[in-house]
Amino acid sequence: MQNIIFWFRNDLRLHDNEALIEATKAGNVIPVYIFDERQFLNTPLGFKRTGAFRTKFLIESVENLRTNLQSIGSDLIIKIGKPEEILTKMAADINAAAVYASKEVTQEETTIEANLAKRIKPLNIEIELVWIATLYHARDLPFQINFLPDVFTDFRKKVERSATIRPTFDAPQKLAHIDSSFDLGKIPTLKDLGFEETLILDKRSVLNFKGGENEALNRLKEYIWDKDLLKTYKETRNELIGGDYSSKFSAWLSLGCISPRKIYEEIKKYEKEVLANDSTYWLTFELIWRDYFHFVGLKFGTRIFKKSGIKNDLMKEWKQDKLNFDKWINGQTGVPFIDANMKELQLTGFMSNRGRQNVASYLTKDLGIDWTWGAAYFESQLLDYDVCSNWGNWNYIAGVGNDPREDRYFNISRQADMYDKNGTYVNLWLS
């Protein structure tokens, strides 16, 4: 049988991985994960592109993927470098027939795909990219991508009315053994990837986040079935303290440790067997939001990363105020609700949805600082960083994205009064 390289990207799971299933049909699968060295460089703003919390979560996810592949007879080859160079050399060395991978949508990722294709096509090696990132498949949308509605509600109504969600794929039961001649490589440490610090879990952290498919599926079971938290999700989702006010699935979704369709199927099972209400629907609603930002990324391309945003608003001026930006990062703005949220992010790699909206609004509307700086800091720091959701949400809050309301503004003191009336959250992080 011919050799097929399977390149894991943001799909670090065996369940509902259509790209992997397709690869198994084509030949002997050789699974590979590459830590892209460019993701661990310093940004001009003085922090790493991928911070320590994100990196630790990624390392754990890759480690768990290797364990799960070993349990079905295979293994995972691990490398550090540039994927397009490493995969080209490997494909040539083993006379691979093709490289299979999941399809990405934003510029850097698609540039790597194109560069890899350009290198391996002359070697008569195919590249096969399979769409697996979203709840609704891109091909099932009831419109062409250039007609994606500019407002989320219009998108949601159209897909709910006219598109179906495909069923999940089972995880493969067995994969081909990896020949002992392969150098499997070792799981890198934080130090291997350029970090000096050792991360100690802050006892105030909402959850002890650990990467990997097993942890993701455990969290799904715990949240929906063991603790029965789904039925009150809509009421609790704007809270700020603890592991149970929201699902926290986003961390595992960001690396594809869990599939959005797997979560959807579990919600539907709960609705059928236990209860269907506004809360059970609302978690699906949030998955549709996530889809929307993926399709926004697909439609608008590089515009989601530009200061003018997807609205291409060239009139808005942004300050490049490093002093106040650093105060924002370090939770030293003097606004307690903002500072508490920024401290939580800095010390744990996580922040609530309510917190994110407030700190982003404060940076862009109160300080007038370049929103792309805030998006870059979130990219470095957030455990659950997802390129489309992060940059799409920042476009939205900064007023250059898909917001139907002109100049949406968060009154921070009113928000603090609504969501932290007694100052419990502020005291937790600033005392």
C-alpha cells in the first residue's frame, strides 16, 4: 500500500476527523505534527506570538494525541520547524503518494498550504485538504461565501432554516504500524520552544485546563451529564468566577481536541433524553457564532487583520500608545473591573466572555488604542485562541467588523455593577 502523510494541524483528535478518515482510505497513514517555529517568535509589541499558557496546552494536546494514536497501533512523528519544508522532505524521502490535512482559512495557514503544494506537486505528490473545522460544512451553506450575510442574525436564520449539520465520524479503530526506521521525535518542553518560566497554576484559575482529546471529552461529559450544567447555561454564562458558569469548551475547540459536531450531538442527546430549553439551544447558538467568524475569515481574508477591518474603515484613527497599552496588559489602568480581568488573563491564560468584551471595549473606545494590538495580545495569551473568533470578535468590538449597531460602547462601571455588584471578582484578582 502507498504511504500517506497525515499532517495534524488544529484538529488534534481521532473522533470526527474526516480528513484522517479520508487519509486511511488512501493508504498507510503516517501521522505527523510540526511545531511551527514561527509561532514562538517575539512580536514587535514585546511578547511572544504564542505565550506560555497556550504553548503548554498545545504540548499537552499533542502528547495526548500521540498516546491515542499509539493505542490504535500507530504513533505520531513530532518535529519543530517550518511545516512546508519538513513535510516536503519527508514526503520525498518515503515516496509518499499524498499529504492529507484539514483545511484552514486565514492567510498564514493558507500560504503554508500553497507553499507546500507548490513544493510537492512537481514530485508528483498530491495535497488533499478536507474541511472539518465548523458545525456547518462550508459546502452546505445556503449561499456562496461572497454572499455571507454581514449580520450574524441573518446568517444564523439562513443556516438554521436551510442547512443541515452532518453526522460525526467515528474514530478509526486501527492504523498502520509506524516503521522503526522513522525518527518519531520527542515532545518538546516549554524550554525547547524558548520559554524560561515554569508555569505554576494560580489557585484562582477557573479551571485546571489540560490539553488533549481525552480531557475535552471528559469535560463534555462532566459539563452536560455529570454536573447537569447545560440546563442553566443561558442564565450563568455571563458570570465571572469558577469552572461551571460556562462550558469552557472553547479551549479544546481551538486546537480541535473536540469537534463542534460532537458537542452538538451531545446537546441534541440531552435535549431528547432530559430537557430542551433556552439554555440547551444557547450553547448551539454559540457554536453557530463560532462558525460565523470562520466564514467571515473565509470571505474577507486578510482584511480581518488590518486596522481598517472588514468594513475597510480608513477614516478611523488609532493611537499607538505603548505606555497605556502596557498598563492595560498588566492590569494597571486604575479601572478595577478592567484590571481584575487583565490580571486573570495574565496569570491564567483565561478570561470570561463578559470580561473580554469589556477589556476590548475599554482599549478601543476609552483609550482609543490600535485594536490590532489587543488582538495580538489575546493571540499570545488566551488558552482558547482561535484565529477567526479572536480577530473577528476584535473587529466587532472595535467597530470595524460585523456589528449591526454603530459604535457599540460598554459602560464599564455599569457593567461592573451588573456583573460584579459586590466586587467579589475584583477583590479576588486585585487583593
